Amino acid sequence: MAIKTCRSEPKAKNDMKTFPPDRLTHPTYSDIILSMKAIYPGSFDPITNGHVDVIKRIAKLFDEVVVAVLKNQEKEEFIPLEERIKLVKESVTEIKNISVESFSGLTVKYAKSIGANVIVRGLRAPSDFEYELEMSQINYFLSNGLETLFIMTNPKYSFIRSSRVKELVTLGGEIKELVPDTVYKYLYQKTPLRK
Ligand code: PNS
């Protein structure tokens, strides 16, 4: 028996009795929502292999993903904003439906300004949950309903965090397998590293 796809639309009015005849031919969520744009916000100071893995995976789930790099006035930057953006771009060149932008201020305001339907955040471990739960609730409240979706970090990368990379770089620890090549080269050229 041939299985009809969810996109099999009626050819003529008298064909209506076959549309939708059963669950298999019922329109799916992705047929109804024509375009899903996700925002993946973060400091990316620097981008790590864990971030890249999340970006690759969410690029398959959404039509468009905006990686939004925070220009944070309160936090001291390890890598200047323009360099962070360049490193993110260079780390995801092969992914087509991704763009990399900077933003400042509230994530929800920026998300609204670019028409994003959803915020995506990665969860590495249960210890991330408390902070992320609160942030997603604040964002939901502030935006009147913008959802945050969480994606579980690949266990291969669950111990990697930008702050740990910075510490290792400063103390001369090995980071080659923790970050994209471009970040590795950048950090070893631009910062006074001790290898
Ligand atoms: O990579 P990070 O540092 O964990 O990312 C945190 C980020 C950028 C997602 C978060 O700090 C953020 O959204 N900052 C923008 C200000 C904001 O919207 N804060 C939440 C409501 S107070």
C-alpha cells in the first residue's frame, strides 16, 4: 500500500473525500507553520564545539536560525565582539540556513525585532537547568509568550563551557579538541598564551 505524504493535496473538488482521509495524510505542524525562525543567543566568548554541535542540530529543525552574539556591557569580554562574530561565522560556514548577528539589551526584544518564533538554548547538565528555567520564564513573561526550546548537549561536549576554555587558555591548558580550529588558531595567535 502506498503511503501518501502529508503534502498530497486534493487535485479537484470531488477529490475532497480523500483529503485528509486518515492520520498519515493529515497536515503536519511544519505544513501549517510555514516558516520557523529560531534565535540562538549567547556570549560565544568564545564559541565552543558544544555550541557548534547545537547550531548544526537546530539548523535541521528550523527554516532559519539566527545565532545572536551578545554585546554585553556588564560582562568583561575576553574576545572583542567583532572578533567573536567572525569566529562564529567561520565555525559554521557550511550551514546554509544560519546567520550570525550581534545584539544588545533584552533577548526577547531582539527576537521580536527579527521575527523569531522561538529561542533555543542548550542544556549541558542538570546544573544548567535552574538558571535556564528562570531565564526562559522571564523571557516568556516579558514577551507575552515567546517559547524557549531546550536541546540537550551531545554528551561528547557536555563538559565544555566558554569560561573553562578561557581559563585553560590563560593557564596554558590544551584546548584543541574543545573549540573549532579557527578559534584555536585565534586564541593562540592573539592572546599571550603559554603552551
Ligand atoms: O552564553 P551565555 O552567556 O550563557 O548567554 C546568556 C544570554 C546572552 C542568553 C543571556 O545573558 C541573555 O539573554 N542576555 C540578554 C539580556 C536578557 O535578555 N536577559 C534576560 C532577562 S533579564
